[in-house]
Amino acid sequence: MKRVCFVLIMLIMLSSVYAQSTKVLKSISEKEFVTLEEVCYLAAVQKGLISENASFTEAFTLMSKSNQIPANQQPDMPVPYVNLSYIYAQTWNIKGGIMYRIFKSAPRYAFKQLKYDGILEKKIDPSRIVTGKEAVEIFNKCKIKYGNQNK
């Protein structure tokens, strides 16, 4: 009986965590454009730096202090593909090609690496602003392609 109660309690707790992450992903995917703090939230949760209950602002502050986002960025800025690529490449510690390894702090090479790996379309403009739906789709593609490389 104790085991059954324990399993039920665990299922209830897990379903609430799943509901929280689904709720956040849904709200991001419905946005006309994704902001830097929202991308930081996805990355920080993926890396295990913050809990899913943390705020977007907390995620941005943490990622900014640890130099995992391009310099001189504001939290409410729309995110171009080049910066999204950089943050996601940092999230999964992508090994990449020789130019990416040499210039790891250059968003341009992170963008090129994600294109080479098939995460991004070949003809996408690096300065184009990312929609919420695109940010979540690319996040999921990275999760499938790179798996647990962030550990």
C-alpha cells in the first residue's frame, strides 16, 4: 500500500513538472518573435542551471554573467538566428568544425555549424528574427541531434 501511494505521489509531481514545461514551451511558441531572456530560459533549463520554476529574467542574468550569450544584449531584444545559434551551441557544447573550435566565441561560426549539421535551413539569413515557434523547433532539433552533449 505504501508503495502504491508513493508511486501515485511521484506521478502527480512528475505530471506537474511536465505541465509547467509544456506551458512555457507553448507560450514561447505562440509569440511573434522570441526574446533573448526566453532563449536563455530554454538553454539554462536544458543545462540544469536553473529549475523550470525560475523566471526568464533569472535565466538571462545567469547566462549573461557566465558569458554564454553575445555581449551587449538586452533581455527583451528579439533574437536573430545568429544569436540563437550561438546560445544553443553553448548549451550543447557542440564540438563543431575547425573554424567553430578556433572561434568558439563567434556567433557567426555557431550559426554556420548549425547549418552544416542540418539544424538550420541552408538559405536562412543570420540576421532574420526568430519566431517563438521556430525557437522551440530548433531547440527540439538540437535536443535530438546533440542529445546529452551538454553534460
